[in-house]
Amino acid sequence: MFKPFLKIRDKKGVALISTYMIMAVLLAFSGLIFDISNWQNKTTNTFKRQLQATDIAEAGLDRALVWLRAQAIPPTGNSTNPWGGAQNLGNPPIGSYSVTITDLGSPGGAPNVKRYRINSTSTVGGITQTLTNYLQTDNYARYIWFTDREQFGGTNVWFWDQDHLNGPAHSNGHFNIKGNPVFDGEVRSVDNYIRYYNNGNNINSSNLSNPPFDVPVFGGTVTLGSDSTNMPTQALNLRSASTSGGLRLSGNSTVVLNSNGTMNVTNAAKGWNNHNTALPANGALFVSSGTLTISGTLNGRLTAGASRDIIIPNNILYASDPRVNPASTDTLGLISEEDIMISSGAPSNLEIDASIMALNTSFMMENWWVGPAKGTLTVFGGIIQDERGPVGTFSGSTKMSGYSKNYNYDARLLNTPPPFVPTTGDYITLEWEN
């Protein structure tokens, strides 16, 4: 008689145990959910602090660059903390950063180029982040093409179908384009448009990505409305260096470079007539109160300048061609405080291996408008000039006089420019790491 009652009580006990077990599982699960939620919150907060730490470290790098730009001359010496200690960011402070700037010296024998390492270490809520920026003073030799304006005597000078530039190009004005020249490197223009010859339209910021007509081939980035960079009017560093470890000449001078590392110099003031001498010890040669005529094959590092024109009557080559031998250190800078002129009697196909800089006013060909047409002008290095000078003329798609252009970038000039080439007053980033 009591067995059914016992069975009912047993069932209630089983149900109670099952309820307890379910509640225990639910409590455990809710605890797990809480732990996961708490872990997620901690992870989110940690990630947020890591992002803040990175942002604050970047702010330290940016402020250090502003500090460098504000110095009258690039600083030298051991590591420097510009502000004497950690700097708080935010009010109330979100975190802090500490910056050190280390002078790494001058690369590749270029005494006017300085290289630095900036370390910026930030701290946010116990999390630290260190970012490093390697940079150096910017120099004009790093450009394959640089002009203050793309005009000659107020008249537009044009790139056209047979022109090819494969390095960074900058104009403080705008570029003038006819047909389809090729630009393989970065192109920057201070003006916000590129003048296009064929149909009178311009390429500007609004139609650059989808122009309404055929455009030249741009293999790199194109930046319109970029910052202006002002050219110097004198080669002050080169002038000074030529009187201290270099060679200073007065009056019209002729230099023929020799592949054995010497040069033959003709200069009336010194009584030299094809006088053989070594390259200047510090790589600085300057002609005051006269023109410099230069050609030949360079074995070594040299920057040759003149207070007046520089004349190029024949090829200027490197004894060890860097395009064949990447270890070559042969490097030439040509700096005229007036014009750099290719002689009208120069060969039909002419090569100039150098960073060419005409401060006032242009790199051009003598009698550039006179036919018949020549062959190709090859420049391995770069051309920097105040006004863009012509090296030939065309009519339609026909070359009428002068040279077609084949300008090739010497990438070595970014890190190891010729001695005493002017710097721009700014800095460029070589490498960034964290």
C-alpha cells in the first residue's frame, strides 16, 4: 500500500536534484558569461590604450620633426631630448611621451647631409609603445626633375611624346604636357592643375583620377597643390668648401675629367694649360668670375660649380657605371649660379651623368631653336633649375631641332648626394619602424 507513495516521493526527489543541477549549470554558465564579458572589456580597454599609446608616440615623432625644422642649422652631437623629459598629452593627461633625437652623422661622404634617428616612447595606463623614425636632411640632388616654373622667358616649355622621366619630379608651378610622355616616378606640382596641350583642357584635382581625355603615363603618385620648395641663388656651401680643402679657380676655366681619378685643368690665372692634377681632396671645385667648361669621365666624387655659366661640350660619364656596378661611388654634381648650357657642337647623342643644378636660370642647349634635329639627350642623375630651359623644338609630332630627352634617376643621390649640394631646409623619412 505504501509503494506508490514511495515512488511519488522518489520522483519528487529526482526532480529536485535535476532542478539543482540545472541551476548549478545556469549559475556556472552565467559566471562564464560574466568572465567572458569581463575579459572582453579588459581586452577592449587594453586595445584602446595600445591605440592611444601608438597615437601619442606618433605625436612625439611629429613634434620632434617640427623641432628639427625650427633649428637654424641641423643639430650635431649625441642624443638630445628637446624638452628635457617626458611630455604629457591631453588635459587631464591621457598619457605621456619621451623623445630622443640621435645624430647618425653624414652618409657616404656628403658633409652637408645629416641623418638622424628619432625614438618616441609613450606611456598610457601602464602600456608603453616605442616608434622610431630614421630621417635625413632633404637635398635637391634626390630629384630627377625640379623647377621653380615650367617656363622659359615667360613661354611654356612642354614635355611631349618622346620624353621619359623615371624618378621624382617637382615643380613650384605646373607641368605642361603634349601627347603622352612617360613619368615613372612621383610627380608633384604646387599649382592645382597640369596644363594639357592637345585640346586646351587641364588635368586638375577633380578629374585627375578619371580625366575626360588621354593623359600622359603616370607610373607613380601625382600630387597637385603640394608645398613649395624655394631654391637658393648661390652655392654657398660649395664656395666655402672650395677654399678649404678644395680647388678655387678665378676666370674662365676648362676641366677634362680622366678615368684614372685625375683631371686636366686650363686656367689662365694659374698659368695652367691642360694641367694634370688630382681631384680636390674634399670634392669641391668652384670657378669664380668666369665660366666652367667641363667634360670627360669621372672617377671619384666631385661637385663642380661656377659663378657664371657651365658649358658642356661633350659626354660626361662615370668610370664605374652604377647601372652596371651598384657598388660604384662615382658621383658628380654640377652647380651654376647662372645657366648650364649644352654646346651646339655637342654630339648628336649626348650623355651627362650628374646632378645638374642651374640656380639662375636654366639647363638648356645653346641655339636650341636651330636645326637640324639631334638624337637623344640622356641624363643619369637629375636636373634642377629655376626656369625650365629648352633643349629642342617640335612641330606636331615631329622634332625640329635639338634633343629628345631620356632622363634616368640615380637613386643613390637620395642617400649619398654629391659633396656640398644644397639642401632644401626640410627633412625626409628614410625608414619608419615600431
